[in-house]
Amino acid sequence: GFDAPMEMTAAKSPRPALRVLQAYLATNLEAALLPATAGAIDTLAGADERWSNPTAILDPSQSVGASEEASRLRVLVDDLLALLIAESPRLIASTSRDEWWRAHLHARTATGLLRYHAAMADASDARLARLLGLRDVMMADNVTAVLTREGQRGPTLMFGHNLHLQTGRSKWHLGDLSLEWWSVGSIIGAQLGDQYAVLSSALGAAPHQGLNAPAPDTLEGILSALPESRYLFKSRSLTAALSRTAPNLVLRTDAAPNNGYFPLDPHQLKEADGVIFVRDV
């Protein structure tokens, strides 16, 4: 998986990732080189529960992300990461590329979590959109690391939500809020150019999840009326056909009770190379 260790309601403490990183360095380097001990990390981070406090997502004042301890941890993880990179020839020789790569993963995780918690403490109107964007930044960092590590073996396939993988700007209407951010797909796509390709997915109905048949004037409704139950379309061909036969499609508005379903916006078909459609699940 390439997702960040967070959900809509909370983000995890950076302490476990910091401890793994510090332990790797402490085991393989002289103590004098390390900027902090494991005990110092525990003292600064405190209890994991205070980081994952669910009230902080709605109330910035409840977040620990702007505390003095959090600021010191951000400097500390930067120092640990610099040490990990500076000593990489010796560390890889004495351990392995796999162990060093995993330590770097924990460094990225701690860095991203501390950045995210700092944004949670921000009381500005841009707060929620920024949090969504920072989550995708962590995803993009993880994908970039996988590409660097596995690129010689061939292409990399990643599976995620349309809003994360599409190459355009992601949009989400949450109550009265209209949120926009750059997704992992847009970040990676901008860096890789035509080496990045995305297949969007669309779903007709999932009755067991409370998602019923789509309205006929939606993209999912048009595709559900086709004779087969499963299709793989080229986006250009599908867009051209819809512009002739159904130019006034609207975004699907029904949703599953668990809020886990997001419709495929017909105006964003051009941001994918293909579309996978399944009528019923």
C-alpha cells in the first residue's frame, strides 16, 4: 500500500516511526552521531493517544501539531533523515538495501505525519483542503520511493480511488465546503509525463452497500443501459461517443450510507486514459 497512516477522523502518532528509525541508526552507528535517544523521542512525543485525538480534526485547538514538542520533533526527524542519508554507504554495507529502505520509509512517515499534524492545528479556511493535499503528498512520496526501488523490474501498478489517481485537480463537496487539492496522480503524472497512465473506475449499483441503480442522466446510468455488465473503454473514445449521444450528463448525487462511494465525474473523463465500468457488485 502507498497510503498515509491516517483516516478522516485522525492521524497516527509519529512516535512509532521515529523509534524504528532511531533504533536502526543506534544499532549501526556510534552513539555520538545520533541527535537523540529513544527516551528523548518518547518524552517529546508523549502518549500516542494525544496525537490521534478525534476531536482535533474539527477543532484545531485540540491538535498537538503546533506544540513546542511537535516543533522539536520536526527538527529531530530532519536530523535523523540527514544522518540516514549521509551514512547510507556504511549503513547499506553493514545491513542491507532492504533494511535501509525500510528505515527511510519510517523517516518519510514520521516527516509526513508531523507535517500533517502541524496543518491540523491551523485554524484557517484552507485547513481541510490542505490536509487532503498533504495526505496525497505522502502517497506521492511513497510511490516515488517504490518507483526508485522497483523501476528496473518493470512498470508499477498502484490501486486507489479515482480522486487520488486522476491527473487533474481533485474536488470534493463536503457539506457547505467545496474542497480542491492536487492528488497523488496529478503529482506523479506531472513528474513522469506520458510514463504515467490511469484507468478510472465507475460502478452502477451495489445494493449490499445501499447504492441503488443510477439515474439515467448520469454517466453510470448511461453505461448501465449497455448490454454487457462489464466494460473497458478508452477515455477518448468514450468521451467522443458521449458528446454525441449524451452531451448533458450530470454528476451522480446518490451515495452509499457509509460515504465510501464517490461517483465518476463525466467532465473528468479526459483526465484518465481509460475507464473500467462494472454494472453490479
